[in-house]
Amino acid sequence: MTKNVEPPSALRFTLHGPVRIWDLAERRLNLGARDLWLAPNVPTGDLDLGTEVVARGVEGAPGERWIVDRITITSVVERRPISLRRPRPRY
């Protein structure tokens, strides 16, 4: 007797946090816990370092990529201009 075994359905993930790494060329981002890759149809308009997002997608098998198929920006971090003050003297 042969038993048909269906492959397990893909596991879904939802991660929330600030973007720690954003590589537009590779469409790779990191929320601190894991590297994630954006699917080609996911817009990247306002993504930037420090932006708070909720990323949803499909977990890859061990050693494979986790693919984001939906991303929601929850807050945008305003960047402050870099201060050009002289360093404080050390004694």
C-alpha cells in the first residue's frame, strides 16, 4: 500500500521591528533577528534604516531564504542632520 504524502504547507511568519540593514540591490532587509528578502512585487518606496515595519511572508526551508510578500510601514524615522561640532578636548 502506497500512501500519498502531501508536502507540508509553507510556514508563514510575521516579524515587526526597525530595519537594521536595507540593501536595495539585493532587496534584502534585516529586522535584527533574521535576513529577509522582498518578493519582486513588494514595493520598497519608503524603506530606510530605522523605519519600523511589519514584514509578513513565507519561511524557507533550513538554509533557504525567507521571502517577504507583504510589508507594512508602521512609522518612519526622521533623520537628524549630523552635527559638525568640534570634538570635546580630552584631558
